[in-house]
Amino acid sequence: MPTVGQSIMWFKNLILYRFSKPFEYTAETLEEKLAEQRFRPCSKSEMSSFGWVSPVPDGDSLIHASGQFLVVTAKKEDKLLPASVVRDALKEKIETIEHEQGRKVFKKEKDQLKDEITRDLLPRAFSRSSRTSAYIDSRNGWLIVDASSFRKAEELTSSLRSCLGSLPVLPPALKSSPSAIMTNWLQQSADLPAPFILGDECELKEPGEEGGIVRCKRVDLLSEEVSLHLTSGKVVSRIAMQWDESIDCILGEDLCIKRLKFTDTLQEQSDALDIEDKAGRFDADFTLMALTLERFLSELINALGGEDTSRTGQEAEPVGMEEPELAEA
């Protein structure tokens, strides 16, 4: 199925976090907090730098707001200094000292020499930069990070927590095991509810840390071939699905959503607005994406048996209701 092209705004992965209490910041107050850690390039002596940049192309504001949605973007710069380069330079330095001074170089001095060599090489090292975006859905209590792993998502959430002093978020908890629910879908003991349909890819694994893993691609997931693996005791750990002819994705048992693709139908809705400038196009794409994901996540959680809200003490308002006032902390 055709999907939208590459864009700075269309998220490709989703790491989901639930706020345990209402998010209290406005766009203006959040901007003030993030400005304290605005991104700056690595200095000559730094290996890495991490900070906030504008999510809008060529923009200056660190926050972009659309209704109940606030989007932020973090930028990371790393100096590329291969360990082999440092190791070779250190070896050459040690050999020179031992030859010219006729003495042995021991560990403490080796460590000092290594630090000196690293500082000398850093200004000449190449840099690599990456960006990670996330948005806050204050009405439904979500923090959603466009990251392919929890480690990368935690870089952003840790920095956000540092700016705000606290960030009361947790991964969402469901009433039932996602793996068990997904396995039931393939065993046809529980139908995958509309508007979801199965894709042609899944990952099956045997219970236990040492259990085997089977990856199926371009197959009928309701076929006898897949059924035999399930009968032998394997369970579904990842599954491809489509939602409402709008989204294709891979859903994991950890609720990570990867290889997220939005169909051309959504892009056509955005293009119909005929917006030329970058900022306006960004706003249109972001708003359309966030509103689509609002519905998608609501229906996905329901399809997986519902959310256990005992940890958060609050339940998201149904999609379409008016935005409630946020409580003071």
C-alpha cells in the first residue's frame, strides 16, 4: 500500500509513556524550561553534546503547539574518534618514550597519555548528529517518542526530566499480556477487532530466556504453517498490522511500535490544504499525524484488552471530548 514519503514530522517509531498525573506546563512555560538546555555544538574538548532544538524547520522556538499537542525535538552530536586511532597513536607514543628515555611506561602514565592524545585528536574528529522528536498529548495523558529503542527514548526523557525537575511517566500497563492477546488473534480464539487487519509478518518465540525464535515474513499469519508453531507452545512477540487503511506498523509485546508508516491517504489530506511555507506545512503534518495517532492508540489499547490505570490513578478521556483543565501540581 502506498505510504507518505520521507518527512521530518511523520514519526517512524513509537515508544509510549503514560503520565501518572496531568501535565501542567503550557507551551510558554515549557519553552522557558527547555531554553536552559538549548543545544550547542560540541566544544573542542567534548565527545558529545545533547540539547533542545526547534522541531520546526528553520524555526527558533523549542516548542510547537497544536491544540492539546506539544512537540519537542532533541539533538545529539557525537565526535567520531575510533578507538583504533587512539590505540595506534598511544602505542606509537609509548614506543617513542621507551626508546628515547630508556624506561618502561606503566599503566598510570599510559592512561594520562591516552587522555592527552584524545584531547589532541578531538578537534580534528568528524561529528555525527541525530534528532529525536516527541510530543505530549495532554488530554489523553501520553508522552510519545519517535525512537526505535527504549535506550534512545530515555535519552530524551532523561533530558526532559532534568529540565523540568520531574517527569512522572511510566510505560503503559495493560490488563492482559499483549503477547497472549496477539497469540489469540492468530489462534482465532479472539478476533482482531476492526478496523485492524493482520499483516504478513510476525515473530514467534518459545517461553523462557533461552527459547527459540521463529520469524515469518510474507506469509498468511492464519496459515497452518504458523498455527503449528503456536500449537507447539510458541507465542507471538511481534506482529504486523494495519489500522483503518491509514497506518501500517509492527507491534511488539513491549508495546513498542516500529516501522510505522502513514498511507498516502493522509498525505493527500495534508496536501489538499495547499500550504507552501515550511512552518505551515510542518504544522499541518504534525496536527494530522497527532490526531490520527490519538484515534489509533485509543483503539489499539482497546484491542489489546484495555489499560490497567491503577498505577496512574487516572484514565484518558475518550477521543473527541473537550479538553479538561489541567490540575495544579
